[in-house]
Amino acid sequence: MQIEELKKCPSAEICWYFTESWEQFRIAGRTDIIDGSNPDCVKIQQREKAWFSTSVKSQLQYLGPNPGLPFLSLII
């Protein structure tokens, strides 16, 4: 799902399925896009705190190409 789609329709759901236990977990809710244009300073600070508290390897997962595009491997 693209950011523009979420801006038009902010409802979203994530789902995990565990094949061994046959369990499925779903979380549904309303999304809130917190990008540089968001006027809420508290939300911006929370976003930055969350981002910088993750490892570099975790951050790199978000910087990859869009699905279907080639992936360039980075050595860190």
C-alpha cells in the first residue's frame, strides 16, 4: 500500500498467520501519516525517537526499493 492510498483511505489492517499453530492475529485501525508536512510537533518528535532507537540494519529495511524493483546489496 502506498502513502497516497493511506491518505485517501486511512483504514488499514496487518495480519500474521502461524502455520504450526494455525493461529491468525489481525490488528485493524486508522493510520496517521506522520511525515515532514505533519503540523503536530509531538508526533514528529515521537517518529524521530522511534526511528533513531532502531538499529541501522532495521532502518535499511525501510530504505529498499519498491516491491518488484531490483535490490542492491549494501555491505555495512
